[in-house]
Amino acid sequence: MSDEDIMFADWEKIILKNARSRDSKELGNVIAVDDDNIILNQDNIEFKIPKSYVEGYRGNDVFLGLNGKDIQYYQF
């Protein structure tokens, strides 16, 4: 089991939390989690972000290891 698996053994805990980029931009809310990704909703646009970008969470915020402008590459 990797450190990521230990840290995020229960991925469901991040649903309905706010996602923030590495440069502190608000990226939207986590609305779902699948096997490989977290799903974000930002102004009715959905993004599928690989779980590998999740660096941690605290309170109501999930911190992602990507810059705010890079979220556009994950729109679906």
C-alpha cells in the first residue's frame, strides 16, 4: 500500500469539499470519486482530476498539486 492509499483510505471523505490549486485558486467542489479520479464541479462545468494530484485535505478544503489554469485540461 502506498502512502497515498494510507492517507486517503476513505476517498468519500473529500466529497462536497472545496478544491484548491497549488496557487490557492478555488477550483470548485468535489462532487464524486471514481477508481482513478475525483470529479469537480465549477459553475456547472465538470472536471475529472486524477487522484494522483490530491495532496491532502484540511477542514473543508482539498489541496491539489496543479495550478489553477491547468484545470482546463481536465474538463469533460
